[in-house]
Amino acid sequence: MESGVCAQSLVTRSTPARQRETSGIQEDDGDDDLLDAFHVSDKDRDAFICASELQNVLGSLGYSQEACSLGACSEMIARVDRNGDGHVDFFEFTALLQLESYPPTF
């Protein structure tokens, strides 16, 4: 089941650039927008995005309830969760943005 979420929109529709709290993530000039988008999703600043954090971000961006369901968010995380811990770290997050994107369903 596809969630109807365009992963790239997490970068382009997130909050503007701001001072970053990196939680141990090394910044590099080319990843500033990605890091901003990651921090928008990582509400508790533990350097991981869980399904409920992703659900909150997608809901605030106006995605449909189907796209924002906890199950859909868990599926999105599972697609890029390379180490199987049930969370997305920054490196897995960048992999998510490289997957095929689907148009949002509002």
C-alpha cells in the first residue's frame, strides 16, 4: 500500500533554515536542507524519527489521514530502516528521500 506521501516534500515544505541542534550529526554544507527537515521531524531531538513523530509532521503538512496513519508511517519507516530498530536516523532519512516519490493526496 502506498501512502501518497512525497518524501521530498518533507524537505521543501518544512520550516525555513534555522540554527541547528545536531544531536551528534556531522553537518556538511550540502546537507543543510536535509538536516533542517530531519530536525523538523525529530521533535524530541534524540537523533531518530519514530512513526508517531513522522505522523505528526505529515499531519501538520496537510496530508490526508490515510497518508498520516500510524500504520502508513510505520511502513514508510520500515522501507528505509536498515538496522531494524524501528526508527529512522539521519542517514536512513536521506535514503528515504532518494526513494521513488508519490504525489501527495490532500
